[in-house]
Amino acid sequence: MISSTSICNLALSHFVGGGKIMSLDDATNTARILKTNYENCLQTVLRSFPWTFARTIDTLDLVTKTYPNYDYVYKYPTNCMRISRVCVEGDLEEPNYQNEYKELSDGEIQYIASNIENAYIEYTLYVTNPTMYDSQFVKALSYLIASEVSNVLTGNSSLAKEMYQKFQLAIGEAYKSSANEANLPVIRESRYINARNGTIPINGRWGR
């Protein structure tokens, strides 16, 4: 079964001298270094690609915050790692879409500003359960962890660069696989944009 420990041991196996741990809570220098870097690496990989195992769709919660040039401001989901799209409900079944939003912040809270009323969001969840991860994600995460810890554990700075390059290749492989399976969107004008141009009605009204 995949676990954070097994992923870290896979990372250690990528380079000579990596060793092995029994748990991230081991009282060893290797375990402490891995535990220190694991969470940041996990979040980085989740943000690097729209992984299907972490994909979800939800409604956005409207807030009273205002920004110039935007009609609506929504609360940024607390468990969101990466936004794939913000759209009207009618676009949820469409494989192609045009994003219509901007991520903003007041220095303390993140928001999503948009001109879309009653907006839906498709995004990557913050998934911490390793049993949910697919093989490509595990591969990418293990290489990123290896890039962060290899220099500290071996004193070989070139290893970190080599491991990071392999992480980038793993992300590239994920994009290639997804494109072959037609899982990635092709950008087109959405129902919202057509409505704004007066082409189709939205929310029961014709767009301006």
C-alpha cells in the first residue's frame, strides 16, 4: 500500500546513499529531513498538474468584497491547490472552455473575482491520503522529494539538479498521457462569453 513513508523511500532509492526509513517519525537525520520537506513537495506537485484523482467541482461562495471591473467576488476554497476553470453551470459538461476569472488577495484572504454569476469551480483538491495517488503522481512526488533532500544527505549538489530534471520529465509525461487520453481542455469561447456578446441567453437573459 502506498504511504508517505513508501513514497519517501522511493525518493531515497533514486540516488546512491539515500538509505531507507521505517517511518517519517524515526529519530534519524534522514527521517527528519524528509519530514521537513514532504509537505511542501506534496503541495508543489499537486499544483503542477490537474491530477484526475484530486479533481472536484463545486459552487463558489459569494462575498461582499469588491474589485474594479468585476461584478462578483467569491471566497477562494480553502482546500484548493490549483484552479482548472471557473464557469457557469451549463459549461460543466463541456470539454472545452474559456476561463473567466482572476485570483486576488487582500494580504490575508484569497478571493476569486469574476463576471460570472452563480459561478462553479473545477479545481485540484488538497489530497493528503497517499492511497488516492496514481502512479504518475507518486513518481513525480518521489523525484521532487529526492531533489530536495539528495544534496543534504550526500553532499552532491549535481544530484539535486538531476532529480529535479527527472521530476520535470515526470510532469511532462503526465501532460502527454492526459493529452493522449483527451483529458485536457481545448480552449474555446464559453456559454458565458457568447452570452456577453449577445449570442445566447444566460441566466434567463440575453447577454449585453
